[in-house]
Amino acid sequence: MAGRKLLIENVHIPGIETYDVYRKNGGYASVEKALKKMTPEEVVEEVKKSGLRGRGGAGFPTGMKWSFLAKPEGVPRYLVCNADESEPGTFKDRYLMEKIPHLLIEGMITSSYALGANVSYIYIRGEFMYILHILEKAIAEARANGMLGKNIMGSGYDLELVVAPGGGAYICGEETALLESLEGKRGNPRMKPPFPAVKGLWGCPTVVNNVETIAAVVPIVNNGGEEYAKIGIERSTGTKLISASGNLVRPGVYELEMGVSVEEFIYGDDYCRGIANGKLLKACIPGGSSVPILPAHLVTKTANGDNRLMTYESLADGGFASGSMLGSGGFIVFDEDQCIVRNTYTFARFYAHESCGQCSPCREGTGWMEKVLHRLENGHGTMEDITLLEEINKKIEGNTICPLGDAAAWPVAAAIRHFREEFEWHVTHPAEAQIRNYGLIQPRVEEIKAL
Amino acid sequence: MPNMKIESPNTQDSTPIVFSAEMITEIKSVIAMFPEGREKSAIIRILHIVQTHYGWTSVPAMNAVADILNIQPIEVYEVASFYTMFHLNPVGNYVFEVCRTGPCMIVGSDDIIAYIEEKLNVKVGGTTADGMFTLKTAECLGACGYAPVLQCKYKFHEHLTKEKVDEIIEAYRTASLVN
């Protein structure tokens, strides 16, 4: 049975994208409750109790992030919503904003109130220009109904919401690059510290949160943080939007209670309904292109044979040796006909294209990996190239200002870790590799456990 | 593989551009969204407005943006050249940006790109002889569940097949005749 939905339950109601229908279906209740009955501190407290963790990929506790916000006298504070959804495999925020835009607007109002922000921004990737217009329409409706502007619902609280587009740059999903871009500059990440909570937008204290994180504040305030925390397992509370793509019968966006098994998610009737065209599962990237790829035998079970669950902890079980990460929930599934070398190459090319060029290890390393993978994929590689990739990896990881370097290194490292024989086959059978794919690999569970 | 970002501003024509009154009004309304002294924040959205109007982002157009924002032209060039959506050289009336990253690749974007190349008789990066279409590739457009995907004039075309590509090309050709 499909679990509870807290965010997208109502997306199928006709007209839910309009203020009136959204309001009639219980919308803006969290604004009413927060502004009329709660202090900003009480809202922060509920978010802390909920155990909500950042839904953009890092999984940092939202309540804690909020409590770090500096509050110097006479300095404005800002809430910035990160709608720069660009992680390959991830398209959940687009779905949420397109289908039920007022949920994000409501979350922005309630969250801005909690943080004491009087102007908040939604930074959306430029390719989603049509959604920018949807959001601006929703903002205009909310304003016309007294949910934005001066003295909202007679509470004395003022808020303006502004939507700003990017221009096509993955790096702007990194919060400090996003702030640079919002200031009208190139998206070069900033050195941290100082963190945005102290010096963010225009040097003022700023919280940057993902779309889904801000949307989740709505049910948390409505039902209480404790109720929210009852859903899920361990430190993975609440529901999560998963963007499922690749060779699935039914790809798309799903909201699930944390703790659904990966097997249920891939094969269950309520979810993806299995691998397309009756093929076998070869591999899965569970959390967006930056997280380690898992071979079939480590997708539904951990190395210890436990059922793998859709939670932060279970997907990471086994560390990088045999686990991965929940990340952004960009769940990419590969069938038996897919070439892991080619896929790894497209990701390497992606990161080389998207590196801002600020740090040498990333700027040079991502381009180098792309070239090496290109020749491996095209039958011109050598065994030394595989070792070379591992060495370049180690030199990028941890040596850059922002996590793009790690994000570029991890997928390559994981692909070689789990699919080394397929890489080697590309070297030993260069001609054959051009006309057919390697197919499934043999499980190496014992070997991986020993790592 | 060429890195699209390395595209340099096109310096062939330096004839100054004057924006129309409507464009100025739209640009001013974007600038007004930001606090006083923070007008530069409007730059990316202004570049989108400029490119929508002219089809690409020329040096004279960027100079005019710098004038409006009261900043140095280099501050506009450096922004426009960082973000991949801005075409710094002339393009066709319709630019197809076809996603080719992993999730699109595994469901056939390579075949779609090859088909468009054949159908339009252009290579990636090229423009058709009649100036109608430019074919570019894009990295992840954020529509992985509806792959393969291309974007043209901010519109997403999803679940691409060869037949669908034919329809899209035909529709744009017809639209351009009407206009």
C-alpha cells in the first residue's frame, strides 16, 4: 500500500495551481497558524522536532541550519529558496512547483516568518522559465489575497517574495554560487567560512533551502514536528520526493514515506513497476549523478544481506565500499543493456562542462577524466588509464572550494570499484565494445566486504 | 568535446543598439524587484529578455545592458559568458538544445541527436542553411523522467521519438511561416 503523502497528495485536484482551489483544500493554514498563534522561535522549534533534513542532497538538519542564522540588530536577513534543480536524475522540484506552486509560496511565507526575513528570494534555473511565470502568478494571487505584502493576516508581519532566474549553470545549485549568481555575478562558489548564515546574500545573514525542504515546513507546522517525525525510520523522518528515471516501466516523481524498501520502490505497483521491456536490473544510482552507482546485487540488499531501504542511513550502509547516498533522490535505473563506461563518460563530461573553473584540481581534473573516459569508451584506452582515473580522482576529492569536485570524482570512482571488469573489457575488446554492451557483471560481494 | 562555455563574445558588429520602449519598461520592472544599490542582481533576467528579443546576445546588446545597469560592459560579458543559455554568436530562429546527460543517454538521446542532424542536415553546433534551426546539445535539463528531452524557446519537448522530432520540426516551420 502506498504511504501517506504530505506534499503532492492534492496535485490531481483540478485547479490546485490557483489560490482559491488551493486555499479551499486547506492551503495557507500553516501561515495562519504560524503568524497568528506562534512565535518565530516556536516555528523553528517545530522544524527541529520534525527531524527534517535538507532535501537538496546534503541532508543537513534544517532546524539546525535555521538556528545558526545570525541575527545582528538592524541588518536584514534573507531566506533564499534553491530551485536551481540541476543534478542529473533530479526533477522533483520542477514537478512540485509546476503542479502545486502555492505549496512553495506557503512554505516560503511560513519559513520566512520563522527566520525573520522580510524579503525572500526563489532562485530558479533559467531553463525553468515557464515555472518562473507560474510562481509569479501564484505570488500575485497570494498578494491579492493578503498573504504577501504588509501586515499579513493582521499579524504585523511583512514579506515580499521575488523570483530570479539563473542562466544555465549546474554550479549555481551550490548555495554560495547561487548567492553569487543572485547578486548578478558568475556562479563561482565562495570560501567557507563565513557561512551564508553569517554572511550570505549581499553580506547579510541568509538561509538557503531546497524547494522540497521549504514545502515540507507546511505539514510540519500544520501537524506539529512530532507528528512529522513519526513517519520514517531513525534519522530519516517524513516523506521524500523521489525522481525516478532510466529504464523503468513507470518513471516519474513519487512521494514516499522514508523507509519503503528499494525493492518495493523499483518493482512495486504503487511505484515504478519494474524494469522496462522485461529486462534485468544492472545498476542504480539512487541519489542523483553525484552519488556512487550500485551494481544490481547491492541495490535491493546491503553487503550484509539486509533489505536496502529508501532512507539516508540504509542507502549509505556499507559506506562507499558497498553503499551510496540518498542525495537529492534522483533515482536512475539501468537495465542489462546499458554500458556503464559510456554512462560514466557522460557524467564526467557533464562535470567538466559544469566546473566553474575556479579550483585547478576540479577545472583540470574533470576535463582530464572526460578525455580518459572518452578514449576508454571509444576503444582507445589502456589498463593504465583505469589506474589513471583513480589517481585523478584522489587528487580532486577534498581539494576544492565546493563539493562539485567530490561530486565529479565519486561517480567515476564507484563505477570503477563495482564495474572494473567492464572497463577492462573495453580495453581488451576494443572492437567488440563498439558494437555491443558488456551486459551484467558478476557479484563481488566478498571482495567488497573486505575493502 | 567542445566546451560550450568557451564561446567568446562576437565582436564582428559593434553598431550600438537602442532597446525599444517596451523592452526598457520590462527591464526597469525587473530592476525594481531588487533593493536600491543591488540593481546588478537583475542582470541574468535582463539578458534573458534581450536574448528573447534578438535571438542571441550580442556585444552591442550587452553594452546597452551595462548602460542601463550603470556597470562596466565587462561585468555583463563575464556573466553572459558563464551561463550556457546565452548564445554569444548568431543562431537560427529556433535553437534545439538536446539533453545528452546520463538519464537521457540511456533512453536514446544519442539516436535522437543523430536523427536531428540527419533530418536538418546540420552537425551539433551548426545552423541550417535557411537560418531556421540551430542544433546544440545541453547537459541535464532536469526532465530525466520524461527523457529524451529537448528545449526550444524555453519550451520542453519530452518523450522524444523520431516521429515526435518530425512533428516538432514541422510545427516550428509552420509557425515561422505564420509569423
